[in-house]
Amino acid sequence: MVNTDKIAFGGGCHWCTEAVFLALKGVTSVAQGFVASEGEAISFSEAVVVHYNKQLIDLTDLILIHLHTHNSTSGHSMRNKYRSAVYTFTVLDSERAKSALHRFQSNFEGKLITQILPFVTFKSSDPMFHNYYFNDRGKPFCQNYIVPKLKILLEKFNKHVDATKLIDQ
């Protein structure tokens, strides 16, 4: 039996975030859509739910990859739609995520604005947008926004990348 877990991430466009996590070894599935939390984060924001085999990739690696593949230090005007967040399903994962953010802050010049929030609910995006990048890599959006994030993966996190997923077919 595969030992899987789940975590959700928000930051940028969910098409981009989905492609990043689908390209990783140990990620078994990614659900693209919108996540809501509680308090000031009760509104839905673009995000993905990542199911992963924790024997192949660790939660802290997933968090570090997330921080490097979206603008995790910018409080830009679209943060309501693109909340920079790690949505946790358990108290233990929340504690691990907070510790990871504290530890990883030294990797960034600016202050990380990524929030650790409890996962409350999820709405799927329209199925026609699922697997957006891998269904048509040649789209201008893919080339302009997703490919640069995948290049970061290959440069900084190559040991976690499943290269067979990135080869054009």
C-alpha cells in the first residue's frame, strides 16, 4: 500500500501550480481549483490539492518548491485571487509547515508572505482546464508563464523532477 498524504498550495495561477506539482516524482495527483480557509482567508483563492507519496518526496521539499515557483515575497494587488498559502489538513502538518517557512526564510531576499492556513473547502475548476499545461504545452500562456516555473524546477530541484513528464510527446 502506498503511503500518501495531501497538502494544498495557493500562490499564482492554478494552471501554473498544477503543472509544477504534476512534474514531480512522488506526486500521485493534483486537483486544480479554488481553496477557502477561515477568518480573513474565507474567500476562495486559486489553489491546488497535491496528493503525494511521502516516502518519495517530503512535505518540506514540496513547500520549498512552492516558495520558489511563485512570488512568495510579494503582496501584490491580486493576492485575494492568488493567495500565497500552504493549506494544511492536520495540526502536525501545520506545525511542520510553519517550521519550514521559518527555516527557508533565509533563502529569500524579501520577507515571505506565504500563510499557513487550515484547509476548509475546495471547489474544482472547470474540467476543461484540468491538466492545462500537459494538454497543450504550445499555448502562449504555457510558454510565457508555466515553462519558466518548470525551468526553476529543473535548475533548483532536479532530483525531484520526473523528467519523463516534461519531455514533449
